[in-house]
Amino acid sequence: MPKDKSLKKVMLIGSGPIVIGQAAEFDYAGTQACRVLKDNGIEIILVNSNPATIMTDKNIADKIYIEPLTLTTVKRIIKKEKPDGILSGLGGQTGLTLSMQLAKSGFLSENNVRLLGSLPDTIDKAEDRQLFKDTMIEIGQPVIPSRSVNDVEAALEAARVIGYPVVVRPAFTLGGAGGGFANSEAELKIIAGNGLAASPITQVLIEKSIAGWKEIEFEVMRDRVGNKISVCSLENFDPVGVHTGDSIVVAPCLTLADKELQMLRTASLEIVDALGVEGGCNVQLALNPHSFEYAVIEVNPRVSRSSALASKATGYPIAKVATLVAIGYTLDEILNQVTGNTYASFEPALDYVVVKLPKWPFDKFVYADNKLGTQMKATGEVMAMADNFEEALLKAVRGAELGLADLNHPKIEKWADSAVRDALYAVPTDDRLFIVYEALKRGITLEEIHSATKIDRWFLNALVRILNAEKDGASKAKRKLVYKMVDTCAAEFASDTAYFYSIQNGTENEVLPFIKASKKKKVVVLGSGPIRIGQGIEFDYASVHCVWTLRKLGYDAVVINNNPETLSTDFDTADRLYFEPLHIDDVMSVIEVEKPVGVMVAFGGGTAIKLAKQLSERGVKIIGTSADSIDICEDRDRFDKLLEELNIQRPPGTGVWNLDEALVAANQLGYPVLMRPSYVLGGQNMIIAFSDDDIKEYMEIILSQKLAGPVLIDKYLRGREIEVDAICDGEDVLIPGIMEQVEATGVHSGDSISVYPTINVGEILQKELLELTRKIAKALDVRGLINIQYLLHKGDIFVIEVNPRASRTVPYISKVTGIDMVDLAVKTSLGQTFKKMGIKTGIAPVPDFVTVKVPKFSFEKLAGVDTLLGPEMKSTGEVLGIGRNLREALYKGLVAAGYKMKKEGGVLITVSAADKEKIVPVARKFARAGFKLYATAGTAKFLRANGLETQQVDKIIDNPTSNTETLIESGEIAYVVSTSEKGRDPSRDDVKVRRRAVSQGVSYVTSIDTANALIESILSGYTEETFELVELNTIS
Amino acid sequence: MKKGFLVLQNGTVFEGKAFGADKEVVGEIVFTTAMAGYLETLTDPSYYGQIVLQTFPLIGNYGVIEQDFESDRVWPRGYIVKYPCFAPSNFRSEYDLDTLLKKHGVTGLADIDTRALAKIIRQEGAMNGKIMFKKPTAKDRKEIAEYKVLDAVANVSKKDISRIEQPLEQKQEIAQDLLDAMRVKSADGTAAEVAKTEVKTDKDLRIALLDTGSKRAIEMEMIKRGAEVKRFAYNASADEILAYNPTGILLSNGPGDPAEKANAPIIETIKKLVKSNITIFGICLGHQFLAMANGLKSRKLKFGHRSANQPVKDLKSGKVYITSQNHGYEVISKGKSWLVNVNDGTCEGLDFGNSFSVQFHPEACGGPLDTTFLFDKFVDRIKASQKTKSTNGGVR
């Protein structure tokens, strides 16, 4: 039956800011959904707090609300927009949970809104652990013995019955946050306690551990009449025990006989039938490697990270099909767009192997606990395809930007044999793959590795083949690559989808006819690789927009990228897609076959920009700003020289290569100093050093990685940070937006609350900034985007950093100003000028609204990481608050970022000596608002001396029973304000306080400026019921 | 591995590495896109006379498990796999793919651009080829051009079935083992009890299986449902079959062109069986034979359907099932189809009331188990017709 004619207006709730467990895949899914709705003539109301998404673009949705994803706000938007239906399954866990709350409270039916996709009953059966178990038992599907409990005592009792080891799984949390393994009562007490706190309904499942079983997943699709198919089977390289988001995953299953495979496929289909799923669903199963015994682990009755992976792995567009199913189509009515002549009611056949490798943030968070377990820790992932597992795995490793070209890990190569062996038996970490490979190299037998790790012998044999090939030197004698097509059907049907991957062992190059058939000029666009801290979805936004403009201008846009979660790797975004690592060899191979007029490196973040020099050296034309100019911005000496010539100030500093040079430099400059390696993004390994000890500690960490350039040391100047995004055509400069940061310098701009338009930048200063920007852009001969960070210090303007490329703020500034920055950047980089285009340059006029970008962190997933903000970026995502004034915008931004915005309770203040003066006026505002002040001794004394009534609290080391931690646990604290000069080390008292706030879900701030912004917005009197809802089309 | 070549009828030569048996073979090249189930494929008699190409590059990963065989030998003449695995891993694995092919005298070819080959077959249609160890001569090319799969059914069907037929108890034991293995006691102990099925004998189900190259799973599906199954050779007469007094007749899968002259007597036999009004269920070649016995015709498909992902739509219910398929010919149904292929609209099933048939493999093995319910449908029809007969007082 065709689509439901009564649906004219549909609401889609996005997944909000990027956090661990919920990344760019939902922008990809949501955007696909919007396109489907649009094609069906349906008006789209989009709600998402994340401004860096493509789904919030004006050409994707009709009405766009970049508003907090809270129940109250969404209800208000529904009342205002009166949609006919709401899509529940495409906005990740966030969108699903909100939709369910709306449905179950009766709000949807009261307002005549239909829930499209799976019904609440289905979702409950899938998500409520006990209901799920009951349903499985009812249909004869085996489950793991478990009990749902609501307190620690019941958890201990359950474990006594089930037997240790047990797994703790909190209900209704993202990426299994707050869960873990417990081997004893003592361990369970802690883990169950954390899990209960993490669960919004204070419920955890205590479950028998089946560690060592194979973990298998099926991505299935079911329509309302009960047609169901399995899109893809996936097998985890790591056995059960490591979260699938942290596992290396292959598709299809490689070690299962057909009997096992069909048994599990049938189970998956029976399960979605029993649950009544309508749309996409992920089913996770565990299979005993020694029998047909299996158990259903869990299901996700929605489009998920795995479904994005399965979509890219097979070419089957799960989100599109799920949307069509939600609006009434059956699978046999939906055309397979890849082949163009088959239907969605079939199962893709692969003639290649897919490997997914997670991308973890442990290179940035050196103190973070890097053990892998039931709680996902990866921020992103790469996918690789080849005609065999070994090649796909090596591609994935090359593409993960670990600084590795193969499985030989320099750090692990240095380990003693005993350390390598011990690591095999220990809890797996992010290094597991490399440790296993090193173990093989050291002659530890395959059998021992298998028995220690339970990794299937088939995978280990594949690693042996890689090792043997390496010994033979086969990797050196590389064969010429040919490109094969992803067609969903293993060549059974003709297909003209330009989606390719390379193989070494082939005779037919399938891309050649595509290249020959096009008379257009070709441009290669480099994507941004895996999502990681510092390089998020913003760069996929920029890459996709770049492609769109190129296509509009009549070029063939060719994308190279390896991130399966993104829209840039959708088969119909570019003219041709190469799913390949962003490694120079792989990129050059594509360039050799495509022969493009040039390469776009400015939109794919640091990943793409890093390749500029190597490409240029190989004679490849870089479109836009030259590789040499890019190099000037990264090379300390050249950059200094340029600024000197331009007579522009920058904080004094120098570049060093080793510890001795660093110490000399730091002492010459005078502490504190700012340190960072060259070519960084997101302030990777960037710190403020206050002493020689700091320098020693940090140099060791920085030098453990291969340096592409010197380590830079600057004098740290505390001041106000201003960020400018500009576009230059070589002559004129357009500044779409000047942003001002709430926090003083020292906090990375990606972690700062950023305000646009600026509040404290007057007309004269703006003119100066324009002049400086013009000077720098022209000196660098910038064609396209340039991002400059300025520092205002005692009336002087300093330049901190210049990035001649798309920045993190491009999507949000584009959205609120209505200036399509990427479009203009692409045009100018290809030689167009503002004059010719008739575009007025200078500083663009500002809207009547104030917008505030607020960072979002994933600290609850990363045990051991200090939440103190500094020059190294820590946030994973961002939200936007749009208001009539700064306070309203701040209020909305903070709500959207998850601040609870309580209007009463206690505020715990513990600040560093340098911050004591500055905290007084802020504390006074809290007191005036009726908050009770608590502080540690030093701070308390200072506050009292300034006439503020303050309750003194002991530090953790001073009083084990009544201290800052127990105070936070008591629930009396609404906010924690904690600053310190030095953080990082998880054993420090102030770090513990901040971590406790995270685990207890208490809102916290780590800078005085943020604290001030927080209390200001609380004092503003805005509430979720009263702030203005802003539809994006009305402001620009 | 030594050098091996694949020489196609259209002149194309692929150079790879040979494995398996040490002999050159000529055959009709067909490709299957199934990603697993290679043991079932290799032991499926329907592949008689053919060289099978696996489009999935990694084959042999879980080794050889004789329990999963669909017959007692490997049928294709040649087997083309990009990367055969000789170090398999599975708890049931007994030995590797190379050993299996050597044991059964089947030549393997590895390390060629299998996707390029599959595309040639797709574009130009199924064609002959020869796996060789040296460059082809004119004589080889002539051999390739002239090769034909003939007398396929006679070559795969057992003429001495009565001698090798296992007793019912033994078959039931195998069926029970299969059932038990797939649903062992779960860790929870609860689900298994629900799922536990006992194989028992059902007197109503007396099945004559006309074996034109039957896969073992077809028989097993009936045994699981309590049937007694007696197999008959392809050249058994209608009288012989009817003398067994069956309550249902199964027409099995099998190789070759249904319209081949040699098959005419089989179709004649089926015509007589149809007249007997006993419930008949035809599968694959059996479906084609049943159609032809009912006056319909068949024709060759360009390159056939060989995969585990073919969508089939039930035109009555509107439901779609994913099926396992292996056939090179289709029935021209003239709008009489009950089931059709969603991709190309070809006939996937016919229903003549008392007799019905499907083009795909409801017994799966390998492939999806979505349509095993058709065996229940067969049982239901048998039971219904038994009821009618007993109320009419007429028993054959």
C-alpha cells in the first residue's frame, strides 16, 4: 500500500550534541529521513539543539528549531507547529526517549499527533530489561540469566543467585554509560551504585557474564505488514565483553557456518516480529563458540550506529527505508536506489569484506582509563573495505590516524616479552589489536593467544598472514590498485552507483567507465575521517557543502573519506565516492585514476589539511589557499616572520625539539607558558605549564608520538578571546561573524561558550579586527576560508592562531547569518571574486538575535578524565542557544547542553588561589539568588572575609566521612564551581570532586567566567516555558 | 598453489592459482552470491555439470562439516573462489576445503578477479569455461564451445535407492540431532523447554519423494514433521510410486534443463501422479516438472538465480519472503503464479489446488529459513485431503 495521504507535516527530533555513543550517524540518518519526507511532499519540522548538523540546513528541513531537546520545549514546538506525525526512530536514543515520553503521557494523542514507526509498547519491550527478557522467554528465545534491581542491596542478592562474574547494565542510558563487570561483592557495590546513579529510572540489570562468546549482530528491517529482512550480519573481532562500539567489527560474519548464521538470523527476525518493530532494528546476540548455544543480548529498535555502519557496508540505505516504512510503505514497494531495478525487500549480498575500527580519545586523555568493557568509550570509527580481511584491516588502521601504517606499534614494540604476554591476559584496552600482533611477532603461539583473548582463530590466522606477508616484503611490492563498486548485490544486477573501494588483486577497474563518461572537470574533496575530540561533525558539514557547491558549479565532485557515520560517505552525495583511508598513498592512488584539476583540503579539518604538503610535493594542485601558506601558519618560525613583517603582535614564544630546549625556552619566557605540538587540531596535547616539572611531564607525553614539527612554547597571556571566521578572494575579505568567548584565554575555543554577535567588541575594535584579518589573509594569499583567534590583553590585540581552512564554527555562523560560508569559500577558492559575484565585503550585518554556542562533554563515559577545562579541547559536541538577548541565549544554550538550571539549593565552590578575587562577585550573585554557599577552607575564608555567609566543607583527604564528595552525594548541591591550576592527575582532590559531580549528575563549571554566565542566566528569570522559540528561517 | 587458468567460451582468459583436484575440467559457469553455505552449495546435486563461482571472496572459513552436506558428494565440476581458506576455524570443522575438493576430484581455481568474471556472466549470460593448467589450444576452445550438460537428472538420481535407503528410525535420529543441536539448553534454562521439539511418527504422513537430485534437507524437513519418507529414483513409474500408497508426493530439486528430452518420461509420470489426486509439492526442478505436467513451458534465464537473498512475494497475502535459490530456468506461468520474484517478476510458485510448487528452496540449506512453513502447508493439505477422503469413505 502506498504512503499515508493524511500525513502533511511531520516532526523529526534529532539526537542533539555529539557525545560518546551518539555521534554523526544520526545526522546522516536524520538528513536521509528529511529527504525522503520531502520527496513525498511532506513538510518537515526539525528540532535539534546541534547546529553543526546538515539536517538543520534550510534546504533539508522546512522549519528548523535549534532548541533544547527537552520534553517541555518539544511540547511547545508541537503545540505551535501542530504536526500530523512524529518520527521516533531516527534521532538516536535522545529522539526515541523524547518521542516515547510524549506518546506515553498522552500528549501526542491529545494533540492529534501520530507516532510514526515503532509503538511505545514495542519500545518498552525492547528497552525495559525485564519486559524484554519476558518477551524473549515467551517466544522461546534464550536470554542470559539476569535480574533488574533498583538498589545496591538487591544487586548483591541477585549476584549471589546468578553467580560471579556479573555484568551491570544501567537501564535507559547511552552507550551503556555507568555499567561494568564485577567479579566480587566489593566491586559490585561500587559498579551497581554508579550504574543506578547513571540510569534515569535508577534501575540496573545484574547479568551473568558470558565473556568469551562470539558477539554477532544483525541489522534488520521490518514493515507494518510484517515483511522483514536482514540487511547485514556483523561479527565482532573481540568476543563478548567489549562494547560493540569499542570492538573491531567485520561484515558479513566470517567465522559462522551457515547453520549457525541462519539460526541467529531467524532468531533476529522472530524477535523483531515479536516486538512488532516497524523500521530498522539492531539485534545483538552472543554465540557460544563451542556449540549452537546462543543468547540474545539486546535490541535497539531504531536506527543506530550499527545501522549507519551496515548502510555503508552494504549500500542499503537503512534510514531512508526506515522512514518510508514509517510513513506507510511496505518493503516491496521501495525501490533499491543502488541498482535502480530491485526492491528494498531483499538482502544485500557483499562480495567484499568490511572492517570497522573504533577511534578512541585516549591519545588526548592520557590519564583516562583505557580499559574496554561494557561502557563505550570510542568517539568515532573508521570503516574499510577490501576483498579480504587483512587488507581491510590494514586500511582501517591507516585510516584511523594513529600515526601507524601497519600493525607494528612503536610503543608496544618496546615492551618486554613478559609485558606483551601479560597484556594478552589483562582486560582489553584500545591497544588490543597491536598487542596481539606483537605477541605473534614475539613467537607466542596462536593457541595461547586464542586461549588468553578468546579471539577466534580465524582472525588470528589472518594476522599471521599479515605478519608473513610483512616478512616476505610483500607489502613493499605493492600492486596497482583497482576500484570495485559497492552495488548491494555482488554483481548480480547492473548498477550505476558510484561508490568504490580499492583492491590490490584485480584486473578490472570499475571506476574507469564512470570517469570516462563524464566530460566535467574533476575535483577531489578530502573528508575529515573519524569523529574525535577536536574534529567533529562540523567538518562533515563543511565537506558536504563543498561537494554541493562543486556540483552546482558543474564540477565532478569526488569524495575520499572513511567515516561510515557521515553524510559525505553517502553514495549519492558526491559524483563519486571512494571509501578509502585518508592516507597519502591511498589518496594518491585515487588522484592517479581521477586526474582531478585539484584537491580541496580546506573542509576536512586537520585530517585533510595535513595532507596538503604531501600532495603539493607530489605535484597535486591544492585548490584555494596554497600548501605553502598552510605551512606558514603551522611553522612557528615562518609564522613569526610573517607577523613581524605585518607588524602584528603575537604572544612571545618559540619552537623546541627536545626537553632541554623546552626548559630553557620556558624559563626565558617566564611561567606560565602554553605548550603544543605543531599541526594540532582541538588543542591536542596542548597545556599550560606552570613549572619545570610540568614541562618535563608534558614533553615526555608529546615526544612519545612522532612529531611532524617542533613543540611550540608561548608565553601565556590571560585575556579575552575573540574568534573571526572570514572568507577571502585574494583581494577582499568578508567576515560573516566575529565571536567572543565567555571564558578567558587558556580554555580552548572549542570548549568555551562562544557568543555571536559579540557583546564587548565595539565598532573601533571591530574595524581593527577587520583590518588585521584582511592583512593576514592577503599576506597568506588566502582563497577561501580563514579562521583567526585573537587575544585582547590590556588593550592590545594579539594573534594566537591562524587556520586557513574551515573551522568548527562555520556551520553555526552560516546558519545564524544566512551566509553560506562554504559555498562562498569554494567559489572564491576556484577563482571567483566577491566583486564579480556582487557580494558586499567587510563585516556582515548582524541579526537581531544573540546566539550562544555551548560545549557538550562526554565525561561520564571516560573515567579518570579531569573535567577541568584548559587549552586542550575536551568537549565532544556543541549546542546552540538562540535568544533575544545574551541572558536568554545563555539560558537556552545551557539547558540544551544538559545543565539542570536549578533555581535553588547549594553551590559548592572550591577555586584556585588566582581565582579567589574573581569568584567573589559571582558567589555574591549566587547568594543573592538564594543559593546556599559551601566552600573548602581557603575559599570559604575568602568568601566570608568578603561578607558572604559560607558553610565550610572539608577536603576529601582531610576528612573521609564528611567532605566535598559526601556533600555532592547528599544531593544538596545544585552546582559545583571548581577551578585549579593543575588538574589531570585523577588522584588529586579537586579532580575527585569534579569527577564526583559528573558521576552524580550534578552540574559543574570549571571556570569563573562560566560560573558567572550560569548564574546570570539563572537570574534572568527565563524558564523553559517562557523563553522564545526561534524558528531559524525567521532570523536570517 | 600451481598456476591455473579459466578459459571462457567468449575467449576471455583469467589467470589464477589452482587448488583441489589436479585435473582440467570443462563446465557451465554459474555464479552464486550466497556469502555462506558453501558446503550446502558444493553438495547440492543441482550443480551437476557446472563450474560454480562464489562471488563472496572468502570461502572455506569454517572448514568442512560433513553433517551439513546435502548429499554424499561434491557435484560441481569446478569451483572458483577468490581466497579459499585452508586454515579453517569452527567447532565442528573436520578438514579444509582443499582436502574436500581433492577427495571428490573437483578442481578449484583461486586468485582471479571473481567480480569481473561474475559481471561477464551477468552481461553475456551463463557460458561454458574450462579450468586449465596451461594456455588453451584450439582443441580446448572447441571442447568449451561444444560442452553441454546432458542427462543431468539421470546422472545425479540414485537408481539403487532401495539399497541405500536408511531405515526411518535412523533418519529420525538425524533429524532429532539437528533439532537438538540448534536449540540446546540456554543459559537461562527456560527458553529451551519452550523450544524443545520431539520427532515422532505421524501415520498420516506417508511421503513419496521423487528424487531427481534431491537435497537431504527436503527429506529432513518432512522427517522432522513426523513423516515416513520413501525415495524413488527419477525413472520410477507412477505405478511403482502409487503402490507405496503415499499420502503426499514430493518432487525434488535437480539439475539441468527441465525441457531436456531425457526428462519427458518424468513429466509423463508426474502427469499420472497429478491425476491420482494425491497432494503434491514440487521444489525447484520439481516445480518446473509439475508446471510442465500441467501444460506450461519453461525457458532459460540469462544467468539464473543463485543466491540466498531472493525476495519472493505471495500475491495473495502481499507478504515477501527471502529465499534461497539455485536455478537456471524459469516457468512461463502466463499469469498463473501464486508467488513471484520481486526483482524480476519471474514465476516463483504455482498452486493447482491439490498440487503446488515453488521455484526456490524452502528447505534452505544454505540460506534463509523464512519459507520452511511451506512444508507445514504441505502437511496441512495432506491432512485436509486425508480428512475428505475418510469422510467420503474412499481410501486408496
